Amino acid sequence: MAVQFDLVSPERRLASVQATEVQIPGADGDLTAMEGHAPTITTLRPGVLKVVATDGIKSYVVIGGFAEISATSVSVLAERAVPIEEATPALMDSFLAEVRDAASIAEDKDAAEKTVADMMALRAATGA
Amino acid sequence: MPSLKDLKNRIGSVKNTRKITKAMQMVAAAKLRRAQDAAVAARPYAERMNAVMAGLAASVGQSDSAPRLLAGTGRDQVQLLVVMTAERGLCGGFNSTIVRLARAKATELLAAGKTVKILTVGKKGREQLRRDYERYFVGHVDLTEVKRVGYANAQGIARDVLARFEGGEFDVATIFFNRFQSVISQVPTAQQIIPAKFEAASTNALYDYEPSEEAILADLLPRNVATQIFTALLENGASEQGARMSAMDNATRNAGDMINRLTIQYNRSRQAAITKELIEIISGAEAL
């Protein structure tokens, strides 16, 4: 009754656990992946990823990247990922600046602006 | 014939050199461990990314609407060479091999009538290329202050490259770096990053794509550029330390040999001097 959950960033592997469900902030809306989910690939918007594992619930702040979901596994490749406990306001500010930077050279202005907006919402939600 | 004092000084200075090279070798060994760990830690991301991208590229790549980062501009007139070298020397042939490969490529392209632009990362490569290719330089990324290469550094370089691509400054981008094989072997590698090239896609399970395949591809292609640059930086980092380690190992051994040779020479000269003095005394006594 579990899926293999992996969370990797370019620099390291943050998590590799058995999870019963994974809540993913997809670009087209949040989705929850459980065992037997249809194979899906979705890009991520900046948001909070929540993993319900056998040994408790963990949340991560993820920015950019994508999730690969199959019936038995969920792999999230996030360009930036930190456990939510480590997401300090200062860190979120630096992420926001980064996203803004990227938006300034992006081809698709609408999408880039949406990302910035998502990022600001995320900052407001975590930077309490 | 150097005097005894000269020889003694010489031996002392070579001994000091040996101490330094030995220390550098040990430092490089420690750094190599860390660099290798970083390269290994980055592997899952790069591999997974590549697999997904290859699948996407295979299904979308043929259509006319394929993003320019994948399909290219349709020309190959202007070529950007991103030459990634170290910030420091004393690492054997590490920088030279990369520069040699880049130089060969540049010469070939120029002979074919293409326009060449060079972006250097790391000052050693810049110094070596300056003499022949300075007029082709378009930029330089300085990593002198960076203690440990992070993804943010790769992103910075990727952003620079992508901005130039958006601005129509070049058609094809290739990165040059050393791929780490072992401490004694680093392979200079040229890898084309724009337009993106993927190894043959394995036909994986059918996925639902959310949003569309095209949108995902457009989102991931720029990230893939950063990932490839990051991988190259890490490979380079490990290679640099590996090359430095073996270069310094050789230097230490050479210094040891030199000390032995100098010591023998010193002892011979000393003995010769003593013998000479004895002969002088004896012949002086006989003359009386």
C-alpha cells in the first residue's frame, strides 16, 4: 500500500522513502499521487510538497522541475528543494529574487509571471 | 663545479619544494573525495532528467512547433564555445588538454567559414586562449571566489548562455570540459548543449502529460542546459583535483630523486676536498 518516493535536487537526494501518498504542487493544480496512479509527468509550480510516509508527514518547499508518477513510484526532480523547517524568510527572498531574474529573460512572459506570483504566494505562506 | 655551500643550499631548497608538493597532493586528495561525492550525488537528477527529456524530445522533436532550444535555429553559422577550465594551475595537463580540444574545434570551424564566439569559465583557459583567440572572446565567468561549485553557479552560466541565445547571438553552443575517469585519466570532452542532443530514447511507459508535452518541454529545456553545465562543472572539479593529485605525486617523487642525486654529489665533493687537503699536507711534508 505504498509508493517509492524520491525527491532529488541537482545537488543531492533529499528523500527516498516509502510513502502512502504524495501531494504535489503541479503546474496545472495540486494533485495527490497514491499507489496505482496513472503514469503522469507534470511540471511543478513553486509550492509545498507533502509526503505522507509510513513514519510521519514531511513537507518540502520545491521550486521548478517536474514530477514523474507511475503506479508504484513517485520521483520529484526539483531544481530547488528544502525541508520546510529550513525555509527561512531570507532563503525564500533569495529564491524570489532568483525567480524574478529568470522571468526577466524568459520567452513566455505569462508563464514566468505566474511563476513569480506563485513564488510570492509561497513566500507569504511559509515566511510567517 | 658548484661549491659545497651551493650544493647544501640547493638540497635545502629542493627539500622545501618536496614538502610543498607533498602537502598539495594531500590537499588535492581530500578535495578529490569531496568533488567525487558531489559528482555522484548529482548523478540521479541528471540521469532522470535526461531520460525524461529524451522521451519528450522523441515524441515532440519532429514537429514544426518544437522549441528552438531543441530544434535549433536552422543554421550553424555562429558557434559558441564554452570553455570550462580551472581557476588554478599546478594540475598537470588538466587545463591544456581542454584548451587544446577547444582550439582544434575553433580552428576547424574557422576553416569552414563559421563565426566563432568563445565564452570562458575559469581563468586558466582564458589565459591560454588569449594569444590566438582574444578577438573571439564574448565573455568570462569568474569562479575564483567559489569554494564549492553549486547549482546556482551553473544556473548563472546557463542564464548567460540562454540570454545570448534568445538575443540571437549564436546558433550552436558546445561546452568543453574534462570528464573524470580516474585519478590518472581525465578525458577532454566536447558536448553540444544547444540545440539539445539526447542519447537514443528508450521507449518508456506512456505518460499523461500535464500540461501538454510541448509546455513541459519548453519548461524543462532551459533547466536541462543548466543541469548539463552543472554536471560538466562537477566533472571538471573532480578531474582538476585528480590531475593535481597525480601531478603533485610526480613532483614529490622527482624532488626525492633530485635530493638523492644532489646528496651523492655533495658527499663526493666533500670527500674530494678532504683528499685534496691531505695531498697538499703530505706533499708539503715531503718537500722539506
